[in-house]
Amino acid sequence: MSFLRTVLNHSVIIHPPGFYVIGFETFTFISVYFIFLAFVYVVTVLFNSLVIYVIAVNHCLHTPKFVAVVNLAVIDLFLNTCTIPSMIKAFLMKDNFIPFNLCLLQMFVYYTFATLESYALAILAFDRLIAICFPLRQNSINTLRSMSCIVSLTWSSALAIIAFATSIMTRLSFCNSVRVYSYFCDYAPVFRLSCNDNSMQWWVASLLTFIILVGPFTFILLSYISILVTVFRMKSLDSRVKALATCVEHLILVAIFYFPTTIIFAIGFYLRLIDPDQRVLSLSLASCIPPCINPIVYSLKTKELKIRALALIRQNTTGTDQGKRKPWKVFKRKVTIRL
């Protein structure tokens, strides 16, 4: 394999033509796992597309709350699209080579949308916080314009941070192994293959842990502490139950996304106490399952969205049935006229 050499700060930087992603080579029933992932991807695309479409075509749903919901649906769609198809191609078709620049692009896209996923859950927590703790000022604080600005700010921040983190990977030399033990071009497994100083990349990876996981999760935790304080100050038991009921689905999403990812990442990256095979399998599940479950657990459970989605499905079903019956009615009329 030929290596590409460039000069950076008077030192030779060696970039390989690409990497071999070898994360699932030792698994026995890997074909069954990829059939499951294909199912997960189909569900992700169908339900998130349904959420996006229903919100887009119903102007009454163009509110701050549903801007946050459609933001999550778009992120979920892209997050699974950047990993699952490439995983299936690499390991089922035995084509696990990925060019160097494409590896960096996949790394950039994955971590951008993983960051945005975490931020999107924090935005939903902000929406619940304003709705429950400041109900009288909700329409003045959480406006369509302010929510759009918050969403735009998170996208800009995620793109800038991950662009920097990915760009510094070009400062590394890869002289020996080009075998990445993960399910995609993962940040830590790639920089650990370098043969020059990668301390800067290690510190950036540690910083990303706080930016992607710790920061948003801390905000969500503080939001729910404020929500609980407000709820327990309510005099009516019905009001308490209704307020808490609106938070249950969001708390499920938070638990599904943060707990497995944080535990696996902390044990794997800092302590290295987890088996490499188990790390790859667990992380792939932890990153692929939430985008599939989010629209089912949260979006389609939301009362307004559920009503609109069911109305759309019934409308399409009725239209199809009428289309099927219409030719028979016409034929019947023609026969009656002839008689």
C-alpha cells in the first residue's frame, strides 16, 4: 500500500490511501445482526419521514414545540443514514476499505449529528421547562423566532466544533496499521493508530465528551429539577399528573440516548475495561436504536401530531378505497343504462 506524504511544520506527515474498518469480523451471527439493523433503518426512515411530512403540511403545527420535534426527526434520519448503510455494505459485501478523505467525512457527519442529537434532547427539555415553569410567559419566551434561533445556533456550533476536531486529524501520521476496530471511522480508534504525537486529538476527544454528553445532560438534569420543584408546588393533584405526563416520553428518550452511550464511552475510552468486541456491538446499538425509537416513543405519542398523522393515514386509505371502487360503480351504471 502506497502512502501519501505531505510536509507540515517542517515534519513529514504520512497519510494512507485509506483505512480498513474491521469491527464485526469476529462475530459469529453477524448476518442476523445486520438484518436487524436493516429493519431498524427502514423504521427510522419511515417514521421520521412521516413526522417531518405531517409537521410540514399542517400549518397549525408550525409552533416552537414542533420546530424542536422536526429538528429531532431530521437529525435522527441523518444520524442512522450516515452509519447503517455503510455498515451493511462494508461487512456483508466484504468491502470494508474506506478512502482517507471519505473516512474523515464520515467521522465529521457522524459526530456532527451525534452532537445535534444530544442538543435536540436538551432543546426539548427547554420547551418542557418553559411550558411547566413559566406557563403565563410561555408565548412570549418560547416564540417561533426564538426556537428557530436556538436550533440554528446548535447546528452552527456543532458544525464548527466537529469541523475543527476532524481537521486536526490531518496532522497525524499513519505509518503502521490502518485497521480501525470499530463500526465506522470512529474518532478515538483512528487517532490511536497514528505514529506521531496524538495528545492534541486525545484532549479534543475528551472535550467532545463534555460538549456532546455532559453539557446537554447537565442542562436536562437541572431543567427537570426545576420542573419537579414547580410541579410539587401545584395544589391540584390532576395538574401535577398532567404536567409530569408530558415529560415521561422525553425522559425515556434521554435515558435511551445518554445512559448506554455515556457508560460505554467512559469505560471504553478512559478506563479501557470493556472488551473491544462488546464495545463495538454496544456502541453500534446505542447509536442506531435511539433514532429509530424517538419518533415512536415521543413524536407520534404527542397528541396533536398523533391526531394529524392518523387523519393523514385515514385520508390516504379512504382515497385508495374510493379509487378501487369507482371503476366498478361506473361499469354498473353503464350496464343499467343499457338495460
